[in-house]
Amino acid sequence: MGARPTSTAPADAHDAMRRARFEALATEVYEPLQRYVRRRIDAAAADDVVSDTLLVCWRRLDDVPDDAALAWTLGVARRCLANDRRGERRQANVGHRLAAQPVAPPDSADENDLVADLHTALAELPDTDREIVLLWAWDGLPPRDIAVALGLSANAVSIRLHRVKQRLAERLGPARDAGFLSVGGHTFDRWLVRKIRQAGGHLPGERIDRRKEDR
């Protein structure tokens, strides 16, 4: 008797489930992933980095945590950006780009100076601290998801985020003393998120400064 044909049904079902899970993941993360990348690299290069990130997600689909898929994906994107060395392309230094951003129309001349000081303070932060506060403010991630993206513990992220906000509040102390900010409550957090997101609104269509080397 000849060999009995081997059924491919289980393999086909597994492949279909895998494709369905990836499609659901891509639908969930594509837009925030694209925003994240375009804030850090020029638009022409962003599509390549997004594609590279999604390819890694497909290959490592079993490693993607169900409860932190976006955070995990942004962590992959961060590594893709760091490894991106095609031609003259360089990862944008977000701090310098923030410092160079035109300031959004302020509520007052005093707030104009305040926002300029904020951009300078963000540019002066260590890279990881700046990334933590931007993931929190720009991307709306809680500390536990920031921890997944950066490969840190949630406790470490919470501590560093608290310290960064304290540092920024101290840098903006004159405005606090003048009554613009209430650091004791949630007013400062809301103000900080709003102003960082306003700065971020200028980033997607810009090209990176390729004269600057990655740090």
C-alpha cells in the first residue's frame, strides 16, 4: 500500500491564526507606531523603519505580549531607529529637534518664555530620561508600558519619570512662583503633556538634521 497522505489542516489552521493575530496587531499599532517613528526621523525614511519594525513583529509574533503590544512594538521601533545606518541617514536627536521647534502661540508673553525654557530643558535631559517623558506625554503610555518599550522595570520608570517631572518643575520654578503652574496638583502634568504634544505636532513633516551624530 502507498503512504497515506499527511493532512495539512492543523498547519493551515495555525498559519491562519498567526496571520489573523498579526493583522490585528498591525491594525492596533500602525498609526501610533508611524507617529512615533516620524517624530524621530525624516518622513522618507520613516516608512522603511515602520516596515522593519512590523517585520520583526511578524517574526517574533509569539513574543508580543497581549497586554502591552504597542509598548513592545515601540521598543522594537526604538532599536530599529538606533540600528538605522543606511547611507547618510541618522536617527534624529529628539532633544535638539525639540529645542529648535517654533513655539506654539502662547497664552501670554510669559508663557512663551516658559515654553522655550521647557524645550531647552527637554533637550538637556539624558537620552533615556527624555525618552521616558516623551513616551509618557507624546504617546500616552503608563510607566508599565514604558518599561516594556525601554527594557526597564516599571518601578525604575516610575521613579525616573517622577524625578524628571520634578527636574522640569524646578527648571520652570519662576513660572511656578508666578502662579502659572501648580506643581502640587495635576496642573503641571496637564500643562507639560499639552506643551510637549504641541511641540510634537511640528515634527512629522520635518526632515532630520543629518549633521548631528547619534549619541
